[in-house]
Amino acid sequence: MSSVLGSGVFNSDGDMWKFHRSMTRPFFTRDRISDFDLFDRHATTVFTLIKERMRSGHAIDFQDLMSRFTLDSASEFLFGHCVHSLSASIPYPHNATYVPPDSSTVQAKRANAFASAFLQSQEIIASRERYGWIWPLTEIFEDKTKKPMEIVRAYLDPIIQEAIEKNSANAATKPVADEKGEAHLGEGETLIDHLVRLSSGTCISILQTTNLSANVDPVVLRDETLNIMIAGRDTTASSLTFVIYCLAMYPAVHVRLREEVLAKVGPTRRPDYDDIRDMKYLRAVINAEEFDPDRFLDDRVKKYLVKNSFIFLPFNAGPRICLGQQFAYNEISFMLIRFMQQFTKVTLDEASTPADAKPPAHWTEGVGRRTIERVYPKSALTMYAQVRDFVLQYFDLQLEDSTSLR
């Protein structure tokens, strides 16, 4: 995994792992992870795109849209630079009779290239894991991650360089470390600004506690930002996609969830942190692996989860528990609340879904969940649905005023 994840927090142990955790932990405080202005801006763009596409008579590729939403949100939150992937042309279903010319800007095309290379690199290292120790035999002539990672690095390196130059210009401003060796953030400081300041030797106490040099290679910065980007984008996009997929399969859950949204937040008001905290059924829906949200509300919580917190590990547990857990919950919850306010119904448009995206016919003869599955789940570092080079899940939606968009 090192050719993609480098020495980032997901691919390190010991002092390097402690170093990464110490650097990133202060960034995920409540006031920072509750920046709903950021979510609202990108969610508004999402719903504009959905309505424009549906009025044209086509279903929407929701997985692609959520990947763009989380990429733009994560990049703005972490780097202060939005990738603007939502400004690029979104894909049409394979059965569209007319696809207009791509009118994306140069910036939007770069964002698409970055997102595509980002996914491709993860698919390659996931493939290596499946091959096990013999994986080098499949890449005798070339490192398959080299080309996609060149695109990823070409996008990230200027952002990191800008942060380094900004830090040099403001060298007199020092981050203040507490007794645990964790630096406090400056006002308006992004994660990349924070990492550059710490790794430039201006906060030696953190480095001393981890026995690392004060002059950290910029590559370490890139590795860490890429690791956090994967955590902040892929997992959340996957969760949002599969929640909507499950709501399409379980309309009664959709109705009940929408009732909670309208009762707690109303049809138009923007949700805040307290709204999300109080919406128990919403949290249960997000956490339902086998789609049975009530398991997190009834006696099974005390019987199973309270006794053993390691029985449910969407964010890991123990020392390696995800630092961005609440950020992810806030982002997923915010988008779902806004979605429920806008749409009364969602259905999977199987006519728009290519045959390659559908489960094999023999699955219906098996046992367990796959007998009812209507998409073909795949996984890299996270789960998704794949069709050759594209990820496609098409949905019909109905507006809040019950006007069909399909």
C-alpha cells in the first residue's frame, strides 16, 4: 500500500503513527466539524444538478454525485481549496438517447482526472491485497499505481507548496502546544497549514514526544493529507450511496425517516448540530448494515452493543478509532436531512443501470442478503458499485411537492 498511502496514518505504526495522530487530532474539534455552511453550499449544488438532470428525463448517478459532494467538502475543509468536482459534467445513463457535448471547464476536467486517478490507485492496492504475497508477480514490468498517482500528486503538490510558502511568510506566528504536545490551531488555519507549521520545527514538543526529526519531509505531508482525504471522501460517499439504495429498497424506512426530519427540522430549515444529535432514527438508519435500523433503538442495543463496543466497528475502535467520526456523521446526516426535505420518494432505475452493474443471476439461488441485492457491490478501500471503468447507481426521484422528476 505504500505506493499510494506512503507513511500516512493508515499505513504506519509506532512513532510515525503517533506523530500523525498528534498532528491531526486538534483539527477535529466540535467547532470545526460543525461547519454546516460548507455542507450547505455543496448540498445546494447537488440538488440543483439532480433537478436539472431529472427534468431532462434521465435518472441520476447518485454514487457519482455523492463522490463529488464529499470530495469538494473534504478538500475545502482540509485544504481550504475546493476541488470543484461538482462543476464538471455529471455522467448520463447508458441508455440516454442524447448526450450533450462536455462543457466542463479546464478546472472541472482536472477535478475529474484527479477523482478518477484517486479511485484507480485504490483499486490497484485493493487488488494487491487480494493477490496476497504474490502480487508483485502481477506488476513485474511496472508499478500499476505509478500513472494514477502522478495525477494525484500533481494536484496535491501545488497546494502543499503554497502552504509551505505561506508558513515561511508567517514564520513568526508559532502554534502553541499543550502539555500533551498537541498544537492549538490558529484562526482560519486549514489542516494543511497546520501540518506544515508542525512539521517545520515550530512545534518541537510534538516531535520530541515521538522521537522524530523536526525537519519532516514534505512527502510526509502529502502522505498524511492523502490518507485523510481518503477517509474524508470515500467512506462518506459510500455510506450516503448505500443509505439511499437501501431507502429505495425499503420505502417504509424512507417514510419513517422523512417523518422524523419534518418533525425535528421542518420542510425547509437548515439543520444544526443539536438537530442531528437528537435525531435517533436518522443515526440508526446510517448505522444499519443489514438494513434494520431498529436494532440501534430497541433492547438489542443493551443486549449486544453496550456490552461489547467492538461488535460494531464502522470507525474502528481503541487507540486507532477514527478522528473524523463525528465529522462523517455530521456530513452524512446533513445531506440526508436535506435530501428528505427535498424528495418524497426514491426508486432504483434498473432500466438505466447497465447489465454489468447488476448482480449475477445465480445470486438469486443462494442464501443471505445477496438473494435480494439489486446492485453488484465491489470494494477497494471502501465499498462501491462498479461498472467497468465507471461507478453507476441510477435513481428516480420525486420532489417534495410530489411532482415526479422522471
